Amino acid sequence: MPYVGNKSTTFNTFSATDVSVTDDLTVTDDASVGGTVTVNSIIQTTTSDGDMVLKGNDGGSTITALTLDMSDAGTATFNHDVKLPDSGELILGAGSDIRLYHDGSNSYLKSSTNNLFISSAASLILDADGSGDFIFRDSDIGDEANKVIRFSTPSHDTNEENVQILQVESEASSNQITFGGGTSGLNASTKMIFRTAAVDTTTGSNRLDIDSSGNVVFNEDSADADFRIESNGNTNAFHIDADKGVVSIGNDADYAWRNNNGDQQMDISTFGCLYAQGGGSLILASNWFRAADNTITAKTTGVGTGYFGEGVSGGNHVFFTGASASAGAAMTLTERFKIALNGDLTGTDTSIASNSDVRLKENIEDYSYDINKVKAMQVKQFDWKEKNLHATPTGQIGFIAQELEKIEPKFVRENEQKENSAELKYLDEDGMAKTSVLGEKDAMYISIIQQLIARIEKLEDK
């Protein structure tokens, strides 16, 4: 029944026989379909691949609101928005597998079957506006099974598994975060790099590197950036000054070890010297510690102890030893050896020995020292040019190394003077100063022996 009209037309009753329109059907005024439909209502085009188009009037202009492409199995193309009410769902999949809806407060994208893949040809950007947070979780809180959130990236080798970047795992007994660690289905990262950059810049610097062997490097790019560890009440419990290349423990302003009160106890100078501060002692000890009551206490049962202390007993350098004791028991330390401020060496009830075991020697034979060498040695008395560097600045008795070397080279050594030594200006460019192993007492003995030899020889001449 072909029909084209601009009048109101009412079809009161339809039978099971379709109403067929062979050409375009255009309704120019309002039209409605009402009444009781006893069979399915079907709008159908019989032309092969003929599209169905729903048009309307938008502010006086004809627009195509919906096109059903029959050459593509009825693909629907909407000209503009598709709106659903609150809790109205967009449902996809033969089994209603994925649902998109808004419940009046929050929006949801739910997949009820297997994995949900979100793929982008370029960057994938999740933007939480304002103070919004990104929260990854399993909404089934009552399920006690392990929950895992994992971030990974494809491997450069297409034959390998993806490389794990971050894994957050919640178990019944503990929670853990893993950076770069592999799992049964993912490779581990071969290197982890933490980088930072200034605001509004794109080039960052390596701050922390961890390689596949477990080596940890801070500040790989050699930036002037300090490393600092804070404790409760101390902002520099451990501090590395990147500019000066020095280490500080327990100090805010300089580079030293400090006690719990913040008092400087020890520091290391730019020349590598180790100093005890505040009148304290520099002590190198083994197998003992000071208890809360300041008692010297053994650490390990059955092990002897000892220590070297500077600043003890008026600034002298002192060596102590102590017998073994039970762990935690008080110990008594006895002074054995002392180096005084003027350089004097003092041994307490002891002697200095050297290895003399025959089992350590070979080519053993009797020996008589050349008396003529003893006679040729010249004992001198002299003053030092840099008097403040020597315990006996004037009237020193000893030998001249160059003279002694001509007679007996084995008694002469060489010692390199430090760059800051006041005596360096008197030496050659190599900074090497000759030293003698024969001291003031040796000079006294040789002088007396020389006098005795002279007397004996005088008697022999008579």
C-alpha cells in the first residue's frame, strides 16, 4: 500500500499482514503508534544493503539522528550523544559480559568474564581531577585469597615474557610491595633506576641505581646532592656532603662523630687525620665495651682484650691489655706501653722482641762487625731548624744520615714528608728525607765504645 501524504492518517487495525511501503515514507506532522499490537512490530527495509535512516528537525534544520548500516550487519551510527538514566546500563557481550553505568553517585565499568584489556595507540592517561586519588583494589574484601596488583611492560625480545615493574601483593599474614622482581609469569628487571628532575624540566638525573648483581649506587650522575639519614632529633645522623666529598655522623654543621648530646667527639681532617675532640680519648679496642655504669666489660667469654688510646693520661699514647673474662663480666686493663708527648717510649714490665726462631732462618754463620766502621761513625750534637716539630729542638745527640750512609747503608732509610710539612722546603723536589735507625742512646753507646777503643789502642802502642 504505497502512501505519501501530508495529512493526519490513522490506521486503526492491523492484521498479521504487513503494511508495505515501496518508496520513501515521509511523515510531515506528528505521528504516533498506539493501540494493542497482537504480533511483533517490525520496521524493515527489503532493499539489499539499504540503510535505515532516522531523521528529525533540529531547530529548523534536518538532521540524521540514527543510521543503521545494513551492509554492515546493521551497525548503528548515532549523530550525537547516547544518554541513559541513572543506573541505566550499557551492556556488551552475548553473556552481558561488560557493563558501563552511573548509579547517581559513581560511575562503573565492570567485566564479569576473564580479563579486561584497555589498549591505546599512544599514551594511556588516567586523570584524577583535583585532589582525587588512584586506588587499585579488589572490591571483594571478604575474600581472603591473595590479592595482586601488577604493572609490567613488554620485553624487547618478542619471545620472552613481559618484564615486571611493580607488584603489590596482599596476603592473609602480610602485605608486600615488590619493585622489579620477577614471578612465574614475568621476567625480573635487570636494573632499577630512580630519577628526579627540577620543576618544568624533562631531563632527570639518576639518584639511585640497583643493577642485576645487587650493586647499589647513589648519585650515579655525580650531581652536587647530599645523602642524609635522619634520626629522632638529629637531622644529620648520617650525612655525606657531595660538594666536599666528606662523611659526617651525628652532626649538623661539620663532619664528625658526635655523642647522644650532640657534642663533637671525633672528626677527620682534609689531610686524613683522625682527631678526638673535647679532651676525649681516641681508642681502638677489641672484645670489650663500657657498660651503663662506665665499667669496662668483656664482650666474649675466653678472649683476651686490649686497646690503644690517645689522650689518656695527659695526652700520651697508651697501649693496654687485659686477661680474658666471661661475657658481661668486668675486666681490668693494664698499661703495657706508652708514647709520651716528647716522643719517649716507655714499656711497663715488658720488652720488645723480634722473631729469632731458627726454623725461620737459613744461611746461618758466625759474624763479627767491622771495628773500623764503628771507629768511623761520627756522633754529632745539633739543633733542629724547625724546633717546634721535635721533642729535643736543641742539643740533640745523634748522627747525620748522609755521613752514616757512607759507612753503613743498612742503618739509613728514607721517609716521604707530607705536603703540609714545614720541613719540606729544605728537601729536594721528591720530598724524601733520610732517616737513621740509630737513635740518641745508640750514639751514646758508640761514642763510649769509640773512646774505649782509643784507650785500648793507646795501651797496645806502649
